[in-house]
Amino acid sequence: MPSQLSLPLWPQGQQLELPLISKLEQEVLAKHRIAMQADLQARVEAVAAEIAQRKAGCRCSECGKPMQNQGNKKSHVQTLLGLIGLRRAAFRCADCKLIRYPLDEALGLEAGFYSPALGRLLALIATLCTFVQGSEIAERLLGIKISPKGLWKVTQRLGEAAWKAMNDTAQRLADVRTAPDQAAPQDAPDVVVLGTDGCMLGMQRRSTRRHRADPTTPLPPLPPLPKQEGEGFRENKTGVLLLPAERTEPSAGRRSVVRRYLVSCLGSADEIFNLLWAKLLLLGWLGPQTVVVIVGDGAKWIWNRAELFPNRCEILDFWHAAEHAWDTARILFGTESRKTIEWATAVVDLLRAGKVEQVLALLERMKPRRASRSQQLLCEQAIAALLEYYTDNRTRMLYDQYLAKGYGIGSGAVESAHKQVTHARMRQAGMRWSQAGARRMLALRVLLLNDEWNALNSLVATAA
């Protein structure tokens, strides 16, 4: 029998030998990176020289008055090819105090130290993983050294630009509701499924951050925070849009969709429905004859805003309805009893068959008898709660009809959207978000998952 290894997989501190092909790759990359960096530097200097030859002055973008030349300022910008030096003329408006750099405007430079192309790649990395992991990945993949704090700043600027663009578009398209037929495409799909739900996101409870004047001196412990309702959590709302005709079944029992579009916000119910409305219009999915199938878990905020779509079909998520039946069965007959399984299964089968009226009649006839008064009261309250829940949603529980029309009866799409938008990046162990940081990251996650990342190229990142 072989002896157990007592050494680690590789000796600690020992430099591992790279394969020859890897060494050759690094040599070629280093050689051509230097040449490409020099070429880029020369092209930038040519643009600067062309701007300097122009005799026309620079005017203030606020008041339109001529601006005063403040001389040339030296600066640098980090690009995909390396660090590029800039010598740019600065112009200042005496009245507005505004400063303009014509070279920056000609090159399309944004706030911060990084070129737009590099900034979007860095933000893409940070959208997929934590800022600490992202700084290491950026060095390994791009050869760019950036601290987690620097990566955070790049992401905040682009996230703010993305969030503002989405919010402004939603507000602008909200006005179309007064005359939807004027903007509605005639080739819109017949049916669109809309699902929305909320999940909790951990939020920071301290309004300011502490900074150490001396990096070697540890900060004192923070005082405990007072208890408050919710304990620092806030609901993040996510919505999903898809076409029933594009549902597929890759394997037995496993369902998927060809495409779906997501929206998400750390805001009110009105905000998420504004985003959903705007997305439907931008996709061209909302026409005069389009039926909007709204799938929800029974939350009042969903049904109260469903009236936004006159031609709609409201569906209570079948699995939430079934879960309520099972919870009631456990209270009535015990957690693991045979009667619990039989009763809950019978109710769920009736619901799936669209026989909600039979279920309501069954609940109304039930008169449980228990030995103790407390158990009797608990059973009566459980039946009454289930009866009220099903009665309030009886018109949304015609599951046999929905299945026949191909609408679907579950909210699996929006539950999956929560995992992809929020859980995968923003609900890792110990994570807490500021309100601004959360909405910016949500905006970037939505762009990435909707395959719309290139939309960032039309936005300008400003100081967040």
C-alpha cells in the first residue's frame, strides 16, 4: 500500500517552471505590447497637435461665453495597451468656473484614470465577482494592476450611468401610457408573460466609513448598532419578461426559455412596473392585441398594479398555492402523517385541474375537532386563512385553462431571475450594500444578463 504523502502538492516558495510555449507567449505579448503602446501614444499626440493648431477658441457649454486658456496640463490615462501620457490644453470659464479639456472631449475620455474600453472590461469583471477577486483577475487577464478600491470606483461610475439611463427611459416612456396605441407596434406578440417578485438584500446600516490615518494603527471596535425593524435588510424587486411560444424542454421534466429579459430595482412597486412597462415598449412586445400574462405569488402590490395592462390575465403561482395547502395540512394532521400527504395531494390535484370551487367548498365544510382548545383554535385559523387566500385569488387559479393556452402556471422564471441577478453576486456571505451601490450593481447585472452590455458604450461615466 503506498505511503501517505507528507508534502503539499508543490513545495512552498518554489518557483514552478513554465512550459516553453507559455514562455514564448509571454515574450511575444511583451514585445508587441510595447510596440502597440508606442503606436497608440503617437496617435494620441497627433490628435493633440491637430487640436492645438485650431485657432478657434473654446466656449463654455453652460453660458456660451469664450473661455480663458489656462495653459497645458500633464496627465496620464491607463489603456488596454498601457499607460499613455497626455499634454492637454485647459480652458476655464470665469463666470461658471467650468473647466474644459478639448483633447479629452475629442478622445472621448471619461471621469477617472482609465480609458472607456478598459473601464468597461474592469466593470464587467466586478459585475461577475467581488472587487477583491476582480482586482486579481484584472491583473492576470489584462495585465492591469488595480486595487479593489480602484475597481470599486470604476464600477460605481459606470453603474451610476447605467442606472440613470434606465430610470430616465422608464420615466420618459411612462408618459406613453396615456396613448399606448400610438406607440404600439402592430407586429407585437399575441401573449407575453410577466413575472415579478421581491427578495431581501443586506444593506449597510452605518452612513459613513472610517479611514485610518496610519495604516499600521488598528481602528477601535465599532459600537453596537441599535436594533431596528428588518435588521438592515431591504426588498429588491425583480421582473422577468418572456414569450410562451419560446419555451422549450431540453430534456424530460426540464424546461427552459430561448430568451428572457430582466429588470430589477431597489425601489417601490411603482418603479419596478415602470421598468417593466418601458422594457415591453422597447422590445416591441406590447401591441393593441397583446395579452399580458401576469404571474405572481399573491402579493397585493403585484395585483394592484396589474391594472396598468387592460388586456391581461392574472395567474396565482401554482406552487405558492400548493405550498399553502401543504402548510395547512401539516397544521391539521401533523408534519409527517399519512393523512397530511393524502389531504394535501388531493387538494393540489383539484387545483391543478382548475376545480378551485370544489376546494373552496371542501374548506367551508371542514369542522376540525381537537382535544385542546388551543389546537382547535389553531386548526380553525389555518382553515380560515387558506379559505381566504384561495377566495381572494379564485379568478387567478383556473390552471387547466392556463395550461391549455400555453401560458404556464409557475413563477420559476422570476425565482431563477432572483438567483441570477441578486444572489449570485450580491448575496454572498457577509455582504452589505449601500443604497447607491446596490442600485448601480443591479443596473450592471441586468445589462449583462440581458446581453445588452454594449449599451454601456453609448453612456458616459461621470464622477459617481
